[in-house]
Amino acid sequence: MNPSSTQYANPVLPGFYPDPSITRAGEDYYLVCSSFEYFPGVPIFHSRDLIHWKQIGHVLDRISQLDIRGCGSSDGIYAPTIRYHEGTFYMITTDVRGRGNFYVTATDPAGPWSDPIIVPFGGIDPSLMFDEDGKVYVTTQQGANYDSHVIQYEINITTGEALSEPVVIWTGDGGPWTEGPHLYKINGLYYIMAASGGTAKEHREIIGRSSSPYGPFERLPQPILTHRGIDHPIQYLGHADLIEGPDGNWWAVFLGVRLGEHGYGVLGRETYLAPVHWNEDGWPMIDNNEGTVELEMKVPRPSKGSPQPVEYNGRHEFADSVLPYALTFLRNPAEGSWSLQARPGWLALRGQPGSLNEIGQVAFAGRRQQHVAAEWSTLLELDSGADGEEAGLCARMNEQAHYEIGLAQKDGQRVISAYLTVKGHTQLAAEVPAPTGKAYLKIAADAAEYYLLYSLDGEKWIKLASGAAYALSPQAVEGNGFTGVVIGLYATGHGKTAEATAYFDWFDYRSL
């Protein structure tokens, strides 16, 4: 290989990490993604080479910043933007059913981040732009479907107060859902970039430019990024953000979906990376059906150094005083619903009245599925409690679509049960007696199925049930399906707070 080039695999963040935004401080890059109904909100990653990303925390990690206790699936936190300016990091986003558009600040991107500062206008997907003259602009989506457009106004960056009235600056290319806008000033010109077409097969990234931050903007007639209308393993490309490296080379991060040969993908929208080429007319080009964005990339070396690849496989032992960053709760966890101190080395979950079928606080801690073929396992101990109490392992898309295998108390007896919930209908697929309150549980997945297995000794595994992978894909979900599958440990009291505590010794993830 040429020493000035490098190879890497796309996506650079596999699994449900959509709507990426990126900034740079010196030679350090920081990236954030949407988190929707999961808490803490807005995972944040660090890299020195744009390829290998390490999560360093979450931006919204306390209820004063993010209260999504009653948040529906694919609601919550939409499309964050991260920017760095004069020693301070800014993250602006939308709490779509809550406080609307707001931003938080930090001097250390690992946190702590400030409490929210509200901005007054806009629908979703706000972005910040710090101009050379000291002005700060909020650029954000407004309207819906074919009426979706971009508005912009100036703010006081200390208070969030609007210093100008919002002005419509961009109506897109005639397609629906002009969203995810970003304003840049590059080589003396203002560039407005946005997604168009909706986050599915017509998704694309479009761009315009002007001598003024408010336009009028000359639109490039064709998208600068799309795979619409072609047979390609990566689809739905769009929602991009641009970054210039210390060496003057430009890059883009954006979302894409690996649909697979059957036309669906349970992993959701993932984060991809590609170089940006500036054409002779001064437009940034990524890939307009030209074959630039591939699963295996060979590109100019983004920066010096050779960081270690991120290891996705492994076991969470719950030996620390905090949960690993890779784990996420479903909404804000109820007080007392989890603990790492109740039994050191174990994760304790106390079942809540809500179940996996309901919108509300559920005892659930999971991690995103990042490989199509993978398996997850745990060792669970569940004390005797009241009838209806249950804990186990779940593959979750939303309230309407999830599969789980767990220990339960039923008619005074312990059982191991497998449930399949498809389009809101829950079926008890299989059930066997449990000789003790201890069981090893496993979910294994391939492109076609999820398999629910148990073991009494950790060696011999018995398949209890299986469910179609398609049913857990965003493509099968009615309405918004903006997330991907999350595999989690759960507990529920099915209508009341559980008497018994569920203890999980470890949580293991293996790609196959």
C-alpha cells in the first residue's frame, strides 16, 4: 500500500448511530449521533484519524438536560450538531416531544455539559455556525414533508436569545423533507447543505452557495451524495456533515443503511466516512452514484498515527462503579431500578410496572446490535417474587416489535419463557420449568432469524424459540422506524414494582 494512503471499513460506527455530526479541535475529532428514546442521550466519540472512534461519554446524561420518561420510540433526541469555537464545545439538538431546540456547552467534550439553553425557532435538526465577524447563526429545519424548508436566525450564544427574526433561506431541490441543514463558510463563500428525500431509498445530500449567509443560494443541480436508484450494498445515504483536517483535506460523515440481499436491515442507520473532492467549479463532491462510498475504502491517509481498531466483541463484567458507555437505558431509568452496588460485580435490575410493550419507564439496559450475525448472552439470577415478575434478555426494535427470553414467576413456580412481539401482538412462543432461579440466556442472530436459547450449566444450550429478523427491522415498522435493534437486559413487574431483584453477572457480545 502507498504510505500516503490507508484502508478502512465502512461503516466506521456500525449499528444504530444515525445523523452523525463532527467537529475538530486541533488534531482531535469529535462526533455525535442521534439517540431518540434511549438515555443517556447523544453518544459522543473521539478519534485522531476519523476511522477509529472511541466513545468518551454522552452529552445529555442527567434528567435536568433530558427528560424522556414518557417518550415514544423514535421520538426523543433528533439529529444533534456539534461545533467547537474558541475553546468551547457546543451541541445543539431537538427534544422533539419535549423542550424543542436547545444547545449545551462544555470545555471538555467528555463532560460535564451544561444544562440546556433554549433557542426559540425551528422544527428539528438545528445547526450552529460561528462566523468570522462574531455572529452566530442557528440554521434549522421547519415544516413537514414537501413543505419542509430551512430557516435561519442569529442568536446571542451566551443566552440563546434570538437577535434576528427567522428567515427562510433554503427550500431544497423539490423533494420532501429538506432537513439536517448545515451552514459553512469556506473560501469566502457560504455553503448551505441539507438532506432531501426522506431517510429511505430517495435519501440524498444537496448543497447551495452564496456570498451572504442568508442567500440567495445557487443550488448545485445534482446531489453531492446519494446511492438512490442503483444496486449497491449501502443505501439511504445522506444527512452529512463536512470537516476539514489539519492537512487541508476534507471529509464527510453521513448515515447509510446496509439492507442486505433481502432488502431489510436490523442494524438501522449507521455512520459512514468518505473523502470530499472539491471539483474545479468549487463544489464539494462525495458520491453521486459514482462508487466512491464502499464497504471497503482506500483513501488518502486522514492523519498521522495508527490507532488501535475498536474492539466490538467482549464481555461487560459490571466490575466498575459506572456502566460501560456502550450500554444505554430505555428512557430515563426509574429511581432505584438499577444498581452496580447492590451485589458488587453484578448489574441489579428491579422490575418496574411498565413492560416492554408499553411507553414508560422500563428496567432495561442494552447495547446496539452492530453485526448482522452475532450472539449475546448473560447469567441471570432472579429471587423468588410475586407472580408476573420477569427478567431476561431482549432483542428490541420498539414497543411493537421485540423478542425476549427470560426467567419468570408464574403460578408460584419459576419458568423460562420465550415471547415474540410482532406488530404489537405478543405471543408466548415456548415455556419450560426452571429448576432454580438461575439461568444462562442467549440470543443469537443471523440475517434471517433471532434464536432464543437457554442453558442451566452455561455449556449445553437449548433453543426455546425463534423469530424472523425482518419483523424487527425498521422496514417492517409502521410509522417512524429511526432506530435499529438494541439487545438488552430487562426486568418487569408487569403492572407493579417487582418484589424480587434480578441480578446479571455479565453481558457478553460476540460477532459471528
